[in-house]
Amino acid sequence: MILAGDIGGTKTNLALFDVVDDRLQVTAQTQFKSRDFKSLGDVIRTFGQEHETHSIEAACFGIAGPVVNGRCQTTNLPWDITDKDLKEQLATQKVRLLNDLEATAYGMLYLPEDAFVNLNPGGRKREGNCAVIAAGTGLGEAMLYFDGNAHHPIGSEGGHCDFAPVTTQQDALLQWMRNRYPGHVSFERILSGPGIYTLYEFLWESGFAPEPASMRHLEEGEDKSAMISECALKERDPLCTETLRLFAEIYGAEAGNLALKSMSLGGVYIGGGIAPKILPFLTNHHFMNGFAGKGRFEELLRGMQVKIALNAETALLGAAHFAIDRL
């Protein structure tokens, strides 16, 4: 029996898998609110009260944060996770911690073709490295290194690299954000759930357009970024529409940066929870123009496959397969 987990700042998803006819089959699965618990060990104990966890053969967890020597201090949670503690708790030496995007990248290899939306019809399938970028609670980036026979996931913290503006409007955005984050403005400050509202604030304060009534009358605790998406997609509100257009443009630009850095001739995968919710803003030209706008390398980028993964549990799937294949 395999235990796999996708641990994020908002939710923790745990599942048990059996191998049936050489295929993984889910036997139990539960999603928890991460901040309701003090540690991953507490989540696993709660999970074990509902499901049999005494016969775990191997376990793998994709975690939102850097994994160094079998330890992860999560970026958006006050958790300190070690493989040593989990080995003791689960009574197995086959335990591995992965960066969440490392797990997502591995999971991409196991998704069927109909689980993707193609953003670049002109892209062609080739052998080579792949890039994976995913905006959600934060911004994750990873690579799949191709050794000539198989792909190997490589995690990163590329989402925390410096935001680089590429238009006059983005120049103004960077100046505005430096007042809020004087030490460092990262791509994650923009390309994330909270980042969508940050873009909205910038545009509103810049006088782009008035606030829609739906945003002015939000109740305390409501998801501001989700309402922005709703106002853009359903109400065609100018301020919210421009927010998502700018988000898509910057998202595409950073995806292109990652594609160049990893020389991802094998394609670019877009994961995370935001992309499927704002598809109309990613399937038009804004994302791909940002992606390919790299001067002398535009032709190379225009030839890459760029696909959005619609499966919300890709990281969980990747962690489970990693436990089977690599532990």
C-alpha cells in the first residue's frame, strides 16, 4: 500500500493507493485544511483514524517549500517536516519528501492527453527537457530533465526570482510594488491567488477603471481574487478584465523565461489551480505573446508545446508514482 500526499499552504490532500494490474488505484482519499493542524504528522494521524495506515510500504509527499536533506520548512505554513520523523511514524524506511512542483512535474508524465488544453497549436512534440509552472496559493516552478530514455523531476524555488517587467505598464507595476515590498518583488507576488488581487489594486489605484459593485460590496472573508475572476468572466467588468489580461501576460512571460532556462524542447506544462479557472484569458493571445516575446528566441519558443493540465490532483498522482517507481 502506498501513501501519497500533496501538502500546500491552503490544503493537504492524502490518499492511499494499491497497485492493481500494474496501475495505481485509489483506495482512500481525504482533503484537509492545512491550517487546522500543527504538523503533517497530525494530519496523517487524523487520516489514520479513518483509514488503515498500518501496512504502508512506501510514502511520498509533495510539499510547498524547499526540501533540503530530507527536511522541509514549509513556505506558507509553520510546519517543519522531516523524512526521519515520517519514517518512524509510518514504520517504513521508504519515505521521500519532494518539492510540490517536483511531484506535479512527475505527475504530468502520467496524465492522458485529454487531461490537457493546448495553448500553442503551432508547437510540435519533441524529445527533451520539459518545464512545469503552476500558479496557485504561490508560484511553483520545476523541470523534467530528459536523459535520453526517461524524464527526472527537478524541483526549484524559481517562483521567488525577481519580477522583470517587459512593458511600460509593467514598469509602473514594479515601481508601485516596490513601495509595498521594498526589499524584493518576486514573480510569486503577482502570479498567485493573492497576486491577482494585487494586480487589481495596482490598476484601480492607477485610475484604470472604477471598481465594480461586486468588489465594493464584498463581505469580510470572501475570496477577492475569485470575485475578480467572476467579474471578468461573467460581467465583463473593465477593471477585472484588465487584471486577468495582465496576469496572463506576465504568466506567459515567466513561463517563457523558465522554458529558456530549462531548454524545454519537450514542452511546457502549466499546472496549479488558477489556470483552469481563467482559461479564456490563457487561450487567447495574451499568454502566448508573453511566452514567446523573447527577441531572437521567439521562433524557438513558438515551436514548443504549451499545455494546461486540468487534473487538480497531478501532484498527488506524481507523488504516488514516484513512490512506486523510485523508492
